Amino acid sequence: MSKKTYFVVNDTRYDNHHGGWRVMANLHLGMERRGWQCSGSLPVSAQVQHLNKHRKAISESNLILVNGEGSLHHNSRNAMRLFDVMKQLRKQHPVVLLNALWQDNDPKRWHPLLSGLSAVYTRDRRSQSQLEAIGIDAAYAPDLTFYNYPDYSGGQQSRYLITDSVLKKWDETAYAICQRDSECDFRTLLTRRPNFSRGNRDWGRQLKFSLYPYLFERFGSDVPARYKVVANATNNSEQFLQSLAAYRGICAARYHALCFAIQQQVPMLFVSSNSHKSEALIEEIGLPQALFKYDNSRAGDLKLQLQQVNAQYADYAERVTSFNIMAKQKIDAMFDHIVDIYG
């Protein structure tokens, strides 16, 4: 029997944060459990011309899996990069878009491409509804981080956590709050050091990882907030999740921080970001945004908001548990369908 292989587009391990790492680990786990092997991957933010470097791996693949993640919104730069890559690859291979956000992209541009894909899976129902409204038959399976993860819930909890965001202004606000309140910690989802590199394209990022923490710790230089705390970060994903589970409450300003809090049953607030991703996830669980969404008009009361969520979380814990169970089932069904495409 011939080996069945797949090639991944938008490998988010190269972002070097725990969300992207766990997404990719679970993507490979789901396919490997069904007897498939990965032939290679195109890193996050790559452009269509970078496919040339992967010609051999692509030619050996039976399927192309495109990890949409949070890229496909508002005709963003990364959305258009993925558009060009998918347009090129679908000429010769079955292409599946999975784990995708979708929000407010140009339907006239995208419809011909998406309608020609072998399958489209969104990670939230808001995205699914937007695609269905433009005539795309999209299925739903929650974010891939929900597929497999260690369960550290139920342990002793203390202190409060505020995470970094893709929005730099938030990072400075959150860091300042934690400097004023000794019961709050500011942490980044970045790994301690970048394990994955795109070569020369990442030299600037690697320099920041090395230089910024040194300048801050040695001279007190004013560097971006996430680099003030990256020295306390870890490259061990299990250790990272275990540390999150030990908090009494988490203010999640990154989508995957919200996912991790839900998986570990930690009371949480979410902070709006650059798309509907967090709002959509909270909706699907059935949690009221009036309680679980951070109210930025009360920035001085962030810890109080976390305390309020903590006090009422037990009323909603069963909904969270049910969602976590459903999510795994949906993702398993998605993988079953994907491998059936090839036959």
C-alpha cells in the first residue's frame, strides 16, 4: 500500500508562540492517527514564490492542508498571501482549508477559489455563517488546540494572569496594571526562544529575542512589554499550560490564551482583538459576554472584573465542559472526512 502524505500551508510553529505550536502538533496528531505522514510545510506568512523551495514535498503529497487560523479577515496581508498560495496549489492537488477564521473578506474575489476547494472548515460558527451567506459550503470544527491537551484543571489556584495581545497598545496597558498590582502577572504566549526559523527573514525577530530582554534587565531600557517578561517564558508547552491552570483567573488578550483557559477550566475574561474570533468562541459555549468580556471602560477595575468572573464561574462550568467534549468530537469527524477525500 502506497504511503499517504499531506503538505501543510501556514505552519504557525514559525510564529514561536504556544498557540501555534499546539495547533500544529494536533494537526499532525490527527492525521498520523489515520495513517498519514507529513511531507513538509510552508511557514506562516510565506508568499506564493516560496512554494518553489518545497516543490518536491508538494509533488509527493496526496493532499494540501491549509491552516487558516486567524489570518482570513478584512482582506489582510496574510489573507491575500494565503489566497495566492491556495490559488496556485489547487491547480494540481486537492486542497482543504481548515481551522479557519473568516470575516469580512471580498466575496467576489474569494468565491471562485473557495468553491473549488475539496473542503472548507471554519473554527467558529460566525465564520461558517459568513461563508454560507456567499454560497460556500463550509463545515464547522473548533480550533485545533481543543483536539488534544493535558488536563491540569482542579489544582490549587492563586493570583491573576493578564496575557499579551497581537495589539501592542494592550501590552503596555496590561504590563502597567501588573506593575501596580502585585497579585497580577503579565505573561506572553511567546516561547522563551524561537525554535523555528525562516532563515534570514527572521533575523530581526531573533535579534529582539536576544537583545530586548538583555537591554531591559541590564539597563532598564524601555522595550516592548512582551520582551520585558519573555525571560520568564518557557519552550515547554505542557509546563506552560500547567502554569496557566494554577491561576485563579485569566484575562486572555490572545485567542489561544482564551482557548487554553477554557480547556483548563480557569475563569476568564476575553479582550476583543482584530477580529470576531474571541466573541465567536464565547458565543458557541453559551457564555454571556456581559460577564466574560473585558470592559475597557473599567480598565482600573480589571482585577475586580476577574474576581466577579471567578465568583460566578461555577454557574457556567458545565457549559465549558460540554463544549470541550463536543470540540474533540467535531475535530475527530473533520479529520475522518479529510482523509476520506483522498479515499
